[in-house]
Amino acid sequence: MTVREALLLAGQLLGLLTALVVVVLSLIWLERKALARFQNRMGPMRVGFHGLLQPVADALKLLVKEDLVPTWADRALFWSAPLMVFVPSFVVWVTIPLAKEVVIRNLEMGLFYIVAFSILPVVGLVLAGWSSANKYAMLGSLRSAAQLVSYEIPIVMAVIALVMVPESLNLVTIVEGQRTVPYAALQPLGLALFLLAGVAEVGRTPFDIYFAESEVVGGPFVEYSGAHWSVFFLVEYINTFVVGVLVALLFLGGWTFPLVPEAAWLGFLWVVAKTYLVVLVMFWLRGTLPRLRVDQLMSFGWQLLVPLSFANIVITGFYKFYRWPGWTLTLMSLALLLLAGWLVYRRQTRPAAATAEEMLARARAYRRREA
């Protein structure tokens, strides 16, 4: 690599980092506003026009806040754990295209590269809990490891089923294969699996069990403060945007416009719009659903998402091997998705139904005694 190429790459990475910081600030503001509207509130309004500068004020506050280290903490690991969480979440953007030509390096194994690096932040979370010399932080780190490793399986299986259709791990090739039909229409089950498992990987409600910010302790980073504490939540919002952009690229057609000529700037805006739409759905889930218990969290992953992800691979294999038309894969995928939804509904409403039947039986017995 020449000096000019090295400088160009460094400039691209610096520009990418700046863009991600701006994206994180926009997501923080958007989430506060969206949740406020869901709850019939106004959200931030004082700092800047409609609170636009509130995330900037919060960032400045965290940067100047005192950084404390526990006496018994392993100082080297305590400081390096946030970097171990941040670096993998940043480097995946090297090969994520926001348009056909808007990408730092388009890799032939780009999707494999992204999936491989997406699991590495769990190492930083475990080290953050262990190095804090705090039993609650250690418990939070173990919960985070269990959750992230468990929900990585449905993500990997959903990606495998998806790449069976275009037979490529190149993100540009995958997007170009959706010019006629987006893969969300072919694999609605794969879209649901990837989105749900992605929300769990990010650790957002209702899957935020490992840090549980509304509880007494704050998970593996309970001992962190100031700028180092903010790195963990910077990574959370970056990963939220990663999940959104991957859903847009893998299932929603990316920058492709049916019957519209190509334009780099138009494709870029189209990808960003789809990404923010997916992120709004994730915020909607947070504002609607309560947090799962840890046993519900693990059973939802291992008893529902993992079997469904393997079933998704099987039906995609039949579709490819026998060269069936695309609508057959859509019907099979929808059938599995509806069956899973019905089973979850029955399981969640069973206690309430049993309680209602018991109360009705007691009321009938009371009426008979009165008669």
C-alpha cells in the first residue's frame, strides 16, 4: 500500500467515524421523540429547536464527567474492555455498502466478515464485568454472554438461508438480485428471524436483560462512568443502525428501485430511508413490549427462533433443489411464521385463560349455592 492509499484509507475511516457519531446523535433524538409520541408526551424541547441539540449536550456532559475506577479493578482490562466492544462494531462498516458505489471495500465474503465480527463484542462485555471486581457486574456479563451467543445462532441461520437464494456472500450481489422481488417477499420468516434476533443481539427492549437499566444495577458496565460508560451505549446505537441497514440491504432491496434508473445519490437516500424505518420499528418494540424474564428470553431463543431458523433453511433447500417457483417459498415461509405466531399467542394467553375459567367456575358455584 502506498502512502497516498494509506492516507486515503485513513481519511475514509475518519469520515466513517464522524458519520457514525452523527448517526448515533440522530438516533438518540429520534428515539426520545418517538417514545414520547407513543406515550403522548413531547420529548426533549429545550436545548435547540425541538430538542435537536439535546444529544450533543448529553455527549458533552459525559465527556467532562469524572471517570472513576474501582479500587480492586484490573485497571488495564477495565480501560480496554470498552475498546474491545467498540472496535468490532466499527470495522464491520468497512464492507457495508450504502449504495452500489458507496462502500470503503466491497468484499466477496463481506456478509461472512460482518457475521464473524458481530459476535466479538461479547468478549469486551465479559471482560468489563470481570475486571470491575463487582459480583453484579460479573452476573450481568454472564447474562450478556448467554444471550448474545444464543441469539447469534438464529442470525447465522437466517443469513445462510438468505444467501442460498443468490448463492453469494457479496452484499452488492445480494442487493442486485432483488431488482424484481425483494427477499422479504420470498422469506418473510427469514426477515422476522433476522430482525428479532438482531434486536436481541443489540440488547434492546424486550431483550435488554443483561444490563436491565431500570433495575438497581446496570449489567456488566455498572462500575463505569463518564466517557467510558458512554462508549457502551455508543456501540448499542451503532449496532442498532447496523441491524437496520442489514435488514434494508438483505431483505428490503437496498438501493434498488423497480422501474427507476440507477443514481448513486438516490440509492443512498433510499437505503438510509429504509434503515431509519427499520430502526423506528425497533423503537416501536421498545415502547410497546415489557422486558422478558431471563427464562423467557432463553426459551424464546432456543425453543422458538433456533428451530424456526433450521426449518427456514430446510424449506429454502427444497425451493432451490427442486427449482420451485418463488411463490412456493413465500407460502411455506408464511405458513411457518403464522404457526409460530399462533403458538406464541396460545402460550402467552394460556395463564390468563386458565385464570378466567377458574373465576367463571367459582362464580357459577357461588350462584348455585345462593340458589
